[in-house]
Amino acid sequence: MRTEILRVDHSSIDIGAIRRAAAVIREGGIVAFPTETVYGLGADAFNAKAVARIFEAKNRPLYDPLIVHISDRKDLPLFARDLCSTALKLTEIFWPGPLTLVFKKSGLIPDIVTAGLDTVAIRMPDDRTALKLIEEVGRPIAAPSANLFGRPSPVTAQHVLEDLDGRIDLIIDGGKTAVGVESTVMDLTQNTPSILRPGGITLETLKETVREIDISRDGNILSPGMFQLHYSPKAKVILVEGESKFQIENIKHLAHEFDLQGYAVGILAKEEHKYKYVKFKVKSLGPGDDLAACAANLFSVLREFDNNGTDIIISESVKEGGLGLAIMDRLRKASGR
Ligand code: TXA
Ligand code: MG
């Protein structure tokens, strides 16, 4: 299969390109497209065979359900049951945007999309190309992130190509995505709303709207996709936590040891600490007080280390407030914790 690439200008709507991509999806094809978080790999959510191709292209296990993307809040009741006032409030405030909500599902969504669960994850992305694409398809688009299963999510069309060239029909190249980490996944099917995956909308922001949020990671509801090893570059990732001075000392020590053993070591540091590691191959995650910049860089730098033949990435930590929660979640998973 040849993977076609369609470039679109992010500042305007390229309706010709979007209609072509929509036609491919309507005919059962699978298309990578930009969202505000990461690139998605989309299929017609009503077409079980097309959705099966997504799992195949990504090597994704069938027990890991996909997010259903819609272009209009008004369509929500078609796919979700038991909408509570909290749900409606959240969609009013945060859609379009990086918040995925899990509901009891209606009968319209095929089982393969939701991995046989009686719940469905739905989101309305905040990206003009993505919204127009869904609208032109005329049906919801089922889409996971457009990476091979377990790899860091793609924030550029180039990242999608690295993983999926020849395995998918088309890529809409809309440039680098803005947020850089995936949407926050929030479960609304239990008495207490809970965060299944921290992401683009922060816990602090959600708490201003819904006081009672459960973030206990080992609550009774789990996202089937929350595996231990995830978002992983080919290199081994070691995440060093703790007080700043300790982090730096520890990283220098580890880097020195692994270097002596002949490993190609890379260090992922906050911008302000880069100069501490001049003896090693060091990349900046971004300024420690600009977590949005760090989130936007995260998956790109992990992939850059891979492309430079790094064996071991030793990473600093960021503060866990705001977007830092999502960043640390991804780094912990990348390190296999
Ligand atoms: O930002 C995003 O959310 C991106 C863009 C493309 O929209 N999508 C994305 O999809 O990250 P994916 O498949 O890589 O991650 C979706 C997560 C998985 O961990 C999956 O297990 C979980 O959402 N999920 C999906 N449906 C669920 C459900 N019914 N119940 C619980 N978790 C669910
Ligand atoms: Mg993913």
C-alpha cells in the first residue's frame, strides 16, 4: 500500500484536501489527521471492517478501545446514554478541546470500537481540519493516536510516516500539533467522575467545574489502554525524580556509569539545566516553568533521541501540577513504571 500525503495550510481550511480524505474514510480507508493534541488515525466509526484495519496497522490489541471523535456537541446523545448534568456542563465548557469523556454507549457504535465494553469514549477535537473532516465524512471518526502501539504519539506527519508508512491510506499533514500530549480521559459512568488519563485539560481546571473528581489511579474503573510500558522510544528511559539538586547529581552519576559501559547516553533536561550536562548528549524539554512548551516538545524529543541512535535516555522530572501531571505520566510509562 502506498501512503499518500496531503499537505494542508493550518491557518485556513483546505476543503479540497479534506473532501478527498473524507472520501477515503467513507470508502473504508484509514487516514491520519492532525488534532490539537496529537495526530489521530481515523476510520468511519460505523464501519467495523475499517476500524479493524486501524488495529491491524498499529499492531494494537483488540481489547484497547478507541475514542469516537465528533464535530458537533449536539450529536453526543446519538452515541452516549445517561447524560448527566455534569456531562453537559463539561461539554459546554471544554468542547471543542482536549477532554475525552467516557459514557454508557448507545447501540450505534460497533463493538470493535469500544473493545466490547458497554461504555464509549467521545471527544470533539479543537482543530479546524479535524472538525471539517468529521463533518465531511458525515459520521463520527474512531481514532487512536497515529503511532505503532506502545510508541510515543505523533505530533508531526513525519512521526506518523516513521511508524505507519505503507500501512495506512493517507496522511493529512497540518504541521506540528499545538498541545503535544493526548486528551485528558475522564470517566462519567460511575457515581464519582474520575480521571483515567491525565492530558491536555488539567486536573486543576476540571476541579473548578467538577469538585468531586477521583484521581486514584487504582480506582475500580481502568482504561484498558493504561499499560505499564507505553509511549516508549526504542531507547531505555530512566526517569529521575526528587529534589532538583539531587536529580542533577543522580543523572550525572548514571550518565557517567552508562557511558563507561559503552552505552550511547542521552539526557533530557529542563532548559535551565542543560548546561549542567555539557559532557553528554543533552536535549531540552523546555523551560521548567513553561509546562505547555514541555508538553509540546515531549514526544518529539523522545523520537529525536531514537533517530540519533541513543541507547539510554536519562530524564529529569517536571513539577506535577497543571500539564506536568500528564508529562510525568507519559515519562513514567515510557520508563516502564
Ligand atoms: O488526544 C487524544 O485523545 C488522541 C487524539 C487522536 O484524539 N487520541 C488518543 O487515542 O490518544 P488513544 O487510542 O491513543 O488513547 C485513548 C485512550 C486509551 O488509553 C483507551 O484505553 C482509552 O482512551 N479509552 C477509550 N475508550 C475507553 C472506554 N470506553 N473506557 C475507558 N477507557 C477508554
Ligand atoms: Mg495512543
